[in-house]
Amino acid sequence: MTATPTKRDLLSIADLEPDLPELLLRAREMKAARRTGVLAHRLAGLNLGMIFEKPSTRTRTSFEVAMNDLGGHAIYLSPKEMQLGRGETIADTARVLSRFVDGIVYRAYRHEDLAELARWATVPVINALDDLEHPCQIVADLTTLHERWNGDFAGRRLAYIGDGNNVHHSLLLGCALVGVDLASATPKAYRPRPEIVARAEVFARRSGAKLTFTDVPREAAHEADALYTDVWISMGDEAEKEPREAAFRGYQINAALLAEARPDAFVLHDLPAHRGQEITDEVLDGPRAAVWDQAENRLHAQKAILERLLRGPG
């Protein structure tokens, strides 16, 4: 195990503020390199521990493949099979794992637990989703926008339709950091947390991004360059199924809403999709969906993140 000289954690996408534009470029370089078969093994000899309290398809697979492609090794750790699941403290787990691995990916129910792990770990800790943010997802999303818009974010407008959840929080911060205008349409009772909005507005003033909020999906979608949605019922919100379905009725990306956007607008969804709820089959399977490129870009974004945090720039 080789500890990094200066430990950097990724708990919030805001932690990438100094180098997010460069990471997007690096993710695209990684994507091109994989297709030509000339990807350097920059993480050779390094090991990544991955703790997942919640189910995962894209996050777990992309991190494992990313480490493998870059010459490293990933170890999946289920809390049910760890002493963490039998009462060992998060602090003790962090201190022990830091002696074994070079970085820790943690998908947690609570942001407080993620922060506790990062506090005690002496190796980088990466947020693979918690109840507050999903930063790795948004790096992939911004990579997709970077591809589609040829690296030019100036004057581009993204509309987010749905819940003010962890994905929305990271999207607000990420768009504000790179200068993408974001129009958010959420029911009033499900708007993003005020402290996240306040932080995003600070970043937006620096980058020139415009952040707007409404409870009318058509207003957000009007003349947008892209539409984005997420599930109405996130992991951990299952007990609120009925009131959420009632509140979000009308917040669906369908052909009518897509028609409000620009003719060349495309659609994003972080997946998994609940077809017939937040998005229709017609849109998700249609020619204007960029969802599958977005999903693939999880792999390349993860590589760029791992390389930066575990090896550093250069």
C-alpha cells in the first residue's frame, strides 16, 4: 500500500473546483485511449476498497473496470460481510482499510457516515453516492455535455425536471462550477436544500452561470439545450412512494415536454429509469436520448477521478 503524498477526498463535487474542467478533458482522453487500446496503466500496483451499503450497477462496475483498465485492483466490500456490519466503528474501519488500500469508494445511506470515514482514513475517500450528493455521476454528466457541445459551455442551458435530491445537488454545483446555465423544475415541497443552492450561487457568480428555479416543467424546458431527469423515488425514499408519485405527476420528460426544448436538444437520465414515471419509453429509446453515452461516460469519468486522487496530476 502506497499512501498519496497529499490526501484528497471527493465528498462533494465542489471538492473538484480547482480542476473540474481539466478532469472533463482527461475523461475524454481516457475514452479515446480505451478505444485505441493504448491506455496507460497509471494505477499499476494500487488497490481500491469499495464499500457499498446500497445496490449499484453503473457505479460499482465502472469503478472496478476503471481500476482494471488502469492496471490497479478493486476489492468489493459488503457491509454485511464486514465487521462494520457487526458493530465496528466507521473510524476503526477507516484506519484499518487505510493500511491495506490506496483509496476507498463508499456508497452510503448517510453523508455523515461518509464524512466520518474520510475524517479517519489516511487515503482518499470517494463519494459513490449518499443522501446529499452523487459527485461521480455529475462528472460523467458534464463529460457528456462537453462531448455533445464540443467543449463549449458558454450560453448553454440545461433543464432539470424532477426531485431536488442528491443528484440534483451535485448537478447544481457542477453546472455552476463550469458555467452551464441550469433551470430546475421541482415541486415546491421537493426543492433542493437551501445550503446547496446558496453554495451553487457563489460558484455561479464566478463562472457566469445562471441558476433558475420553478415548479413548472415547461418553463424550465423552454428553449433548453438538454433535458435531465432522475427517479421520483430514490433509494431510501420507498416509504414515501404514494405522496411522491402524486407530487411528481406532471414532471415527466415526454414528447410534449421535449418539444418545448430546442430542436437539437437531447435527453439525459442517470439511470436506473422508472419507465412511464419520470420518462417515457418513446423518449428514452428515441434518437434524442444521450443516456447510453452518459452511462458509458461513468467509466471514463471514474478513471479521471481515480487517476487524479490516487496518483495526482501529470
